[in-house]
Amino acid sequence: MKRRTATVAAALLPAVAGCSKAPEYALPSSLCNVPVEPSVLGAVLLPGEKLEQSTALSRPDAPHCLVQVDKESILSVQGEVLPADQDPTVRREWQIPGATKIEAGDDARVSDINVVAVAACTYQGGARKFVVQAERFYPKRDDTAKRREALTNFMKAYFPAAQKAAGCTA
């Protein structure tokens, strides 16, 4: 009987090991060419074997980064340079119900799956606003409070670097 138990345990070991929380991929030091601390980025991602980044949906004045882990979309980060008099909260994609205020940019909010920040800036010599929204998919795969904290820390670190990368100066 001991031999059979050991065989079953040995057979299950790889399956259990595959459920670990640590990613098997290397955490990048940038997100679609915007520098970000790997530990901050890693906290908003999910474990897996392969991480891929895409800027295919980007356009001038509107960077967009899609992050996939094992071919599943995990994180979408989009930014946009807006006219100074435009209120980004009137657009559906910048609205996040159930959000709480956080410290990032001039104004920022975080919810269970979204975080958005906005700040006034100068872009190509004119007054503008820069806004970034990040959405983390698959919310049932981790703890809500930890995810909110990770999204908050991510935006605090990412927003200034994204604003600079977009050419929007304070």
C-alpha cells in the first residue's frame, strides 16, 4: 500500500506544482516600452508560463498595451492625450462604477478591476490632459483587496512614466 500511495503522490506532484502563485515567465522592466518596476507589474498579473505584450491597438496620441499570459488577455492599459477642456469621465470607457479615490496624477480612481488617472499637461506646446486606464481581467482568480492595492500601486508607478513616454509634460 505504501508503494501505491507514493506513486500517486509522485504523479500528482507536477499538477500541484503547476498551481503555484509565482509566474514562470520573467517579469519585464517595461510595459509596451513604458518603464515600470517589475515587482509592481507582477502584482497585477496572473501566473503562467509565457507573457506577451502588444501595442497593435495603439494610435497617435493614444497608446494601448495588451498583456497576455498563456494567450489569455490579462491586462489592458490605454492612455490618451485629450483637449484640456474635455472631461474624460463622460466617456463610457473611462467610467468605473464603485471606484474609490486614490493618489495618482491630478485625479484617480480604482475599482475591483479598473484604475484610471488623469493629469493636466502640455503636449506639443498646448494645454492638454493625459488619461490612463488599466483593466485587469479574470477578477475571480485572485483576492479583490489585494488586486485593488496592486492596481493602485501600478497606477502610481506607471502613470508618470506613461505621461512622459507620451510626450505630455507637467
